[in-house]
Amino acid sequence: MSAIEIDNAPRSAVLDDAHLGDIRGAFGTIRQGDIAPRTGWWARFKTLLAILGPGLIVMVGDNDAGAFGTYTQAGQNYGTSLLWTLLLLVPVLYVNQEMVLRLGAVTGVGHARLIFARFGKFWGAFSVIDLFLLNALTIVTEFIGITLALDYLGISKELGVVAAAVLVIAAAGTGDFRRFERFAMLLCFGSLLLVPVFLAVHPPMGQVALDFVKPQLPADGKLADVMLLIIGIVGTTVAPWQLFFQQSYVIDKRITPRFMRYERADLWFGIVLVIIGAVAMMAFTAATFQGQAEFGNFTDAGGVSAGLEKYVGKVPGVLFAVALIDASIIGAAAVSLSTAYALGDVLSLKHSLHRKATDAKGFYAVYAGLIALAAALVLTPGTPLGLLTNAVQSLAGVLLPSATVFLLLLCNDKAVLGPWVNGRWLNLFTGAVIAILVTLSIILTASVIFPDIEGDTIVLMLEAGGGVTVVVAAISWAIHRSRGDVVRPIDRTGQATWRMPPLDRLKAVRLSLQNKIWMSVLRLYLVGAGGLVLWRIVLLAVGGGE
């Protein structure tokens, strides 16, 4: 097992020595070097309490201001007919986040640094730059969510935004990891404010349950709008920042492979919580607005609060607004941390919540700077907030496939994960997910460039994407068969104690010709699609696009 260099002991891959030591979670402590067997339910329960955090925070943080807008738009415009999309996303959420928590616990190195070290400067710099830009825009949308809630509650926007920014900065800047995690977990529990709203509205449970498991498209509504909303649900539920955040947060919490099953349980708790919130929002907005003039005419999350007050009562409207503020705050904190962790990893800065601000100036400067910039933009008159929101959704759709591609490549890198590499079926599932994400990304890019795209065109693109996927899969299978490749079982011996060696001791990556071709295609797509999307947004911002 890799550890801190002591005499002739092997060096650790961990880049910041603050990432080594006791696990001091919100609800318990596990001492460094504790290898005692967890026998009995009480011992296992206490261990789980100490580990709880990364999965819950990353999942609830994903139910942020953007998610509130997307889920309530689906409910207000199309009822509960799109609930099934959430069920389909559950395995995608788990597989993606399980891979990054495995990378974090086994390697001790953040996601951006691993990409930089294993795939070169271009992709490393690209991963950090696009993460920085996308996250900065995402944090702006969190503060837009706060302003919508403040407007409904009748609280000064200026005072509320400044107070929220100060709170988010102060929560992470104490130099006490446990204190931040307790703050974040309090916000996680705050997301349950959506449950009493659901109970107050009491949607028809039979219809909700049926629509949750029955794939269908709304009977009314333009097909193109419906498809783009489905893509929006995918984009807001599976976001690139989640990959970077959870991997780095697992490292900062000092979780090792020994506690992998507890961290997987933590992730499942987070997924359940995020699905409960998403289902509740779709269901109670559908029930609230069904048959009313506002049905099919979604405005924003603030309008949902007003509608709840109008048709259900003041208390549900207030609870929804408070839940929106809660979601926006945890979203802003998590997204800012993902950026600060990534830059700290790549630039070799001290980057840990265990360190005080005076001991990790660059790390906290990035974190606080992003929050302050977002708050300032939201309070600046004339800032095109609607365009910034659209930019986040569009760029996230463009970048998500590349993030998943590198996640898959890293999880098949034996030098990085050793006995923890992906199995065959997990690779097949993830490959299918990537194919779907690429297709959806292309559709989303096309819709931004050509706003009047027709539903028939979108269906044709989906069919073409499916066809290309089948052809690529057939070619790959034929190549492997012609080479006589044999799928050998993976030796999982010593998983609980295996850690990645230092990066400078790893064998260089040897990409196959097939992988090099696909990475080149991916690079061209990202540059082209990202550039076109940004150009369209700039044209709209200056009034040159219609």
C-alpha cells in the first residue's frame, strides 16, 4: 500500500499532505491506520456515518437552481409525462459517480491532474479551462436562482445575494473540513423541504407512479421543444463538474479503498435524495398548474412559487422558495470547490479544506473569487442573465461527452487503478452512455445554432446517432476478433490496500490507433461545436442574432 515516504517505504501519489490522516466526517471519525474489522451492525453503522458526505453532497448539489428550473418547467408544461427520464438516469448517475469515487479513493489525485498526466498537456489544459469557464457560468445561475427566490419572498436582492455569497465563502474558509461538511449536510437535509410541498399539493400518486416507469412523450407540445427539454433534464442531472468535485472531495476527506462499499452506499443515498427532489418538483408543479391558465406557459422558478401560493397556499410557496435558496447555495459551494480543487491539483497548489486560508491562499482565492464574481454579475444592471443560463446548458451539453470519455479511459488504465479497473460489462454500458450523450450533445448544439430546428430533424439525428453507434460497435468487435483478443478475468487480489504509485512512476499511456482516431474526432467536435455555440451566444448578446 502506498503511504507517506518513511525511510524506504514507497512514496504516495497524494499531492497534498493534508489529504492524509484521520477521516473527520460530519458524523464521525475514523483514525488513520484503522484496519479493525467492522463486525456487527453498530460498528458498520458508525463507519457509514463517518464516511457519509461526498455522494450526498455531489448529488444534492446537482439539484441546484438550474435543476429547479428544468424539472418545474417539465411539470408545468407537460405534466408528469416526462418522469420516466429520471428513472433512466439512475444507472447513469451511479455508474459515472462510482467511477470517479473509485478514482479518488485509489489514486489520491484529482481528475484534471490525471487527465493532464496520462493524456498530455492539450487535454489537461482543455479539461481545466473548460471546467473553469463552465463552472463560472454555472455559479452565476445559482445566484440567479437566489434572486428569483428573494424576489418572491420580498427580500432585498442586493442584501440577500451579498449575504449568500459571504455565507458560502465563510463556510469553506474556516480550515476545518468537518465544519464545512456539517454545513453542507445541513443543506442536504434542507432539500427535503420539497417533501412537505409535495404533501400539501398531494398529486395523484397512481399517475405519478405510472409515469415514472412508463416511457412516453407528451400528447401536446412541439416535438422539438419536448426533445430539447429531455436533453435539458439529462444535462442538469449529469453535469461535468460532478466528476471533478466528487473525486477531489473523496481525496480531501481521506477516504481509501478500504471504505469503498461505504462510499458506494453514500452515493446511493445521494441518488435517492436527488430523485426524490426531482420527482417531487415535476409532480407538484404538474398537479398545481394542470387545468390552469399557467399550464404550458412556464416562466421561471419564481413563477412556480407564485403559482403554489395562488393555487395551494402561502406556506408551500415559501417552502419552495427557501428550498431554491438552499439548493443554489449548496450548488454554488460544490461547483466552486470543484474548480478550486482542479486548479490546485494541476498547479501544485495547497488545496484542502483541512487548511486555513492563510495556508492555501491560491485555493481559497479561486473559490472565493468565483463566488464574488458570480454575485457581482447578478447584481450588475444589464447583465444578460437569460443568455448566461442558456450558455451553461449548451456548453454543458457539448462538454459532457468528452468528460465521460476520459473517465472511461482512466478507469481502464491499469497503471492508475490496478485491480480496480472497469470490468467488461461496465465498459459496454458506459460506451453506450457515451454514444447517447454524443448524440444528445450534437442535437443540443444544432438547436442553439438553428433555433427553429424541427422535431422531424431531431428524430432523424437520433436515428443517425443510433445507426452510427451500431456501425462503430460492429467495427470494434470485428477488429478485436481479427486480432484474436481474449478477454481475461481481472485479478482483484489486494483491492482493499492497493493504491496508485506516484505519477512519475507510472508507465506511459499507449493509446491504440482506434483510440487516437476517436480522440482526434472528439477534439475537432469540441473545438467546432463549442466555438459555434459561443459565437451564437455572442451574436444574441449583442443583438445580432434572432
